[in-house]
Amino acid sequence: MKKHNFSAGPCVLPKSVIEQAAAAVLNFDDGLSLLEISHRSKPFVDVMENARSLALELLGLEGKGYKALFLQGGASTQFLMVALNLLEKRAGYLNSGTWADKSIKEAKIYDDIYEVGSSKSANYNYIPKGYDIPEDYDYFHCTSNNTIFGTQMKSFPNSPVPLVCDMSSDIFSRQLDFSKFDLIYAGAQKNMGPAGTTLVVIKEDILGKVSRKIPSMMDYKIHISKGSMFNTPPVFAVYTSMLTLEWLKNLGGIKAIEELNEKKARLMYSEIDLNPLFKGYAVKEDRSMMNATFTLENENLKETFEAMIKEAGINGINGHRSVGGYRASMYNALSLDSVKALVEVMSELESKA
């Protein structure tokens, strides 16, 4: 039976990417496995360069002063690296979810951090709006999509200071003017590849302005100078991310995938809104295209619903403990047919109730 994988991460990947990655594990370079080649070998150096180039190409940032890096430590390490490299006196943060909150806590280790807006008191069911960004901040940090709560920023401020964004759970999913951002980071395991690497896209001219000494492994300038090869990179994760970026490019790029993502989201939210057995968690204007969060109104139907889900081959829709209920993560590689399968189960449950 086909499995419909709605897991919040690690994510569903294109079948062709999994097949290519599996083949490379067996034989990548003249009988050598991808897992055992030198990261300094020309075949893998080519992979790294291609992955970095594809990231900039898809984001429309080629030739605009940006560099793409594939680093380790997940997006959580970027909470530290951003502050170490950019924070001199003070910075502003938008607190829109669990990971945004964690980024604030990490940055506060170094200097003054101010929350320009927060939806924490409402358990993050909306995106804060109407905030100001003072011109004397070193940078402004936001999180574009909140996986746990199912909210997503639909617009971004015209920031008077460098704009930093954690795009871990919606990178490459929709068209934006990415040149508005001075630094973007994203863990690969949502829309780009397996866990183990993190994409950082950074405008070079914002670096080198802090007075502190930065440890070598945390210094963006060093990683740029070494082409993401300052230390041994996560070879498999970078290679699989490259394959996923190639898949996206061949599909028609971000424009094409956005159209598919919009269809999936419309179908999912239409069922949530029309079916009286379910209720959406996030406020409608801030609903995420990537993560639909919802609850079952009648707990007496929970056992029946989950048995139907299992029978339909639907995987990974349990909601996070912070919200409860269910969460359907509809990342780039999830098919429209998978969303239809879930919607059919929800509709069938209504007919049985």
C-alpha cells in the first residue's frame, strides 16, 4: 500500500531523489559509495558547488552579492551564529512560535534582544503585525513559517536594518522577493533533503561589523572562504539536497511548486472549514501552506478516525503536544493525491458520524 507521508520532518522526498540517493550509496564514483568517498574529491566538490549554485539560482539571488553555504548543527546552531556574526549592541526579534522563541533565548546570551511583537499569549495561533523596527538595531529576525502551530508570514517588513529569516519549514515553497533578506537559513529536512545539513544564504556585505572574536566554526566569513569545506561536510545530506534542488528546477522552479502547494492547501483547508467535525487552529489569515493544524471536535470519534487514517496508509499527522489534534505537513514533494486521500477520510468520517 502507498504511504501518504504528512510528517512534519524529516520530510517526504521525491521518489526519484530517493532512488538516485540510494544508488549513489551503492556506487557514486567508479565503484565507491557516496558514503566512503573523500569530501575533497572532485566528484563531491562538484556536488557542493552545484548545490550552492542551485540554491542561489532558484532564489533568484545569483550575481547579487549573496553566498550559499551548507553547514551543520541544524537551524538551532544558526540561532547562535546569527548573533555571533551580526549582533553588536541590540537586535529585534518577532516571536511567532516555538523556534522563534528559542532563537530569542539563544541570542540573549550575547547582547540586548527586543521582541518587537509576540503571539505567545495566544499560544502562537497568529502572526504578530503592526510592529516597528528601530533603525538602531543591528538586525531584525523573523521566522517565516511556524511548523508546530501552522502559521505563516504572508508579507515581510521593509526593514531599515538587515533582515534575517529562519525559513526552515517553507524554503523554496513560494515566490518571494528574496533580495529583501540579508540572511536566510533553513534546516534541510523540511523541503530540501534529509536531516544533517542547513542551508545559509547570506549577503556578504553585512559581515565583518562586530567587534567580538568569533570562533572559527561559527564564523560565516571563514565558511564562505572555504566554500562550505572548512570541515568535513555532511556528504550524503548535501548530495541529496542537491538532487532535490535539481528536481525542483526541472519541475519549473519555485513558481511551479507554489502553484501545486496552493492547490494542496486550498483542498485541505476547504475540508477543515466545511466539515463540522474539524476545526482549524491558526487564524485564517495566517494559515500556513506547509502545515495545516486542526482538531477533531468530537473526541468520541478519535479512535474511529485514527483507524481510518491507518487503513488509508496516512502517516505522520499527529499534532504537536503544544497544540494537540492533528497536523498535515504538505511540503513540496507531497503529492496532491496524498492530500486528496486525507480529505476523503475526513469526509467519510463525517458521513459516518
